[in-house]
Amino acid sequence: MTSRFPALANPTLRLIAVAMLLFGALNASVYPYQSLIGIEKIGLSKPAFSLVLVLASAVAVTSSVLFGILGDMRGHRRLIALAAAACGASGLAMMLAYPAPLTFVLSHGILLPVASSLYGQLFALARLASPADGRARDGILGTIRAAMSVSFLIMLIFWTFAFGAGAGVMTIYISAGLAGFAMLGLLYLGWPRQGATDWHDAPSGLNMRDAFAEIARPHVMIRLLLLGGISSSGILYMVLVSLVFDASPVRDASDVALYVGLVAGWEVPCLLLMPRLVARVRRTTLIALGSALYTCHLIALPILSDSPLIWGMTLIAGIGGTAIISLPITYYQDLLHGRPGTAGAMLALQKLVADVMGAAAFAIGTSLGGYETVAIIGTLLALTGAGGLYLVDRNHWLMPATQ
């Protein structure tokens, strides 16, 4: 088993894989239903809920970047991870004990977004604990990311049946709370203490100003913007799928859950197979090919929504989406070599860029036409980002992991 899945051979990597399972379970329990809870159950107005989302995005990006930089500057990664996990567990406990507008804002606007910084922190630890060999590292990170997809899919299926059996939507905080407190306990017991590891986690030697300046360098920012453009296609997919299926005379909410579940399901085997391709093909080439496939599915959503052919697009989306979600992790780690915490924080910055681009594409597309126009604009954004990334790295030092 460990020969096929190297992430299971190392205690620290096993810890991270289990943490990713819990992370996926928590996310699948909370985020698909937070709009329903915030507006229908808690009683927030739609503008107020939108402000909570803006606050959450700002807090998530700020905490991810600060924690990543502090981890590289001073170490203490265990303490930072425990603080983030404690925020998540506290926020979920608050919603279980006293679901009200104030606790919703504190939990979903501040505490859970701070806890989301664990995603980058876990990949930073994985980078430190992984072997130097690039191919092995890609395989390990692919397995770890697949663990999150597996638990997300299982939890999504669980809640589909649970709600069908009559469970109330507020019960999602039970499973999320269990995952949150299990995460806190797991990290407390298993996260390696500073100075007691097989690897050397040397401080970066940079102060806060220099660390931010490193992120703001043109060669980093250009790639961040290009990868954000690529990722905006995923943001638009999550926006369009429910709207397109709701407008279709032959689709309903259950089809939305099935479609999203199938896409996530196809990503799991693709994540496990991706390292074999990375050993032979440049990452930027794979990202470009993945973007091309993923945009086929994005364009097909409004065009084929009434056709049975739409279900075949879940495979296309799963294959293309695998490259988009997994390869930027190691890309940033190589781009910011020796700064694993900052590299992990780049994922949060990328999501912010993707959110802004996706929102702009949706606003422009719906004002000029309809969902088809939105999909076309999203496709152009993603393909421009993929083509630009391929060109800027074509003769650059950032080579495949095996070279």
C-alpha cells in the first residue's frame, strides 16, 4: 500500500492526509448550505449576507498570507496551525450553541475563514516532509489533495440522503463540528514540534516588508494573475451550474448535486494519475491542456443542459479540473523555493484573483447576453491565462519536477 501511495509511508504525511479528509468533510458540510442558513434560517438580508462573504474573503486571504509569511520567518508552524484549527472549532461550536446573526457573522465571516488558512499550511508542511525528488513529491501532494476530494464527495452524498430523510439543515454543524474538533485534536497530537523533525526548517531571514515585497515582484504577480484567470473558470462553473439547471425544464436541484458530485468523483482517480504525466510533460503544458478541457465543460453547461450529453461533460470537467486545482500547488512551491508557507498562501491570493475575475465575467456576461455569454467570457479568461502562463514559462527556469 505504501509503495503505491508514498504519502502513507511517512507519519507526518499520513497526518496531513487525514487532516485533508477532515478538511473536506468540514467544507462539504458547511459551504454548500451557508447561503441557505444565513438568509433563510438566521434571517440575514441578501445584502448583509453578501457583506459577510466579502468579509470572509478578506479575512481568509489576510490570515493565509500572514500565517504563511510568519511560518517562514519564525517557524512555529505547529502553533500557527493550532490557532487556525481552534478558530474553526470555536466558530462551529458557536453556531451549534447559539445560531444567531452575530454568531453567524463571527463564525462564517471571521473564524472559519481564518481556519481555511490550514489548507496552505498543510501543503507547506507536506513540502517540508516530502522527499526532494520532484516526481515523488507530485505523487504525494496528489494523493493528499485526493483525500480532500474523497471526503468532500462522501459528505455531499451523505447530506443528500440525510436531507431526503428529513434532517434539518442546521444539523450540518454537527458533522462540521466533529470534523473541526477532530482536526484540532489531530494537529495537537500529531503536528511535529519545532526542532524535532527529520528536515531542517530554516527561517527565511526576511522581515515582513521584504516578504511582502517578494510576493509583489513582477515575475510572481504575473503568474498569480494568469493562474487566477485560469481558476476563474472554476468559480463560474459553481455559479452557473445551479442557475443553468434551474432554468432548464428537465433539470432540478437533485441534478445539480449529481453533476457536482460526478465532477468531484472523476477528480479523485485523475489526481492519483496526474504525477505520471508530470514526470513527462511540463506543468505549464498540463495546465494549458487542463484549461482547454475544462472550458469545454464550461461552454457546454448552458448549451447541453437539456441533453443527456451533459453527463459526459463531467468526465471532461474532472480531467481538466485536476490540472487546475492540483498543479498550482507545486508550481508555487517551485516558484517560491524555500518559502513553503508563502507558497501555500499564494493559493488564497489566487482564489481572490479568481473570485474577482469570475464576478466581473458574470456581471459583464449577464448584462450583455445570458449564461452562454458568461461561459464564453470565462472561457476566454481561462484560455488567455493558460496561454500566457505557457509563454512566460516557455524558456524560464521553472522546469518539470524531474528535470
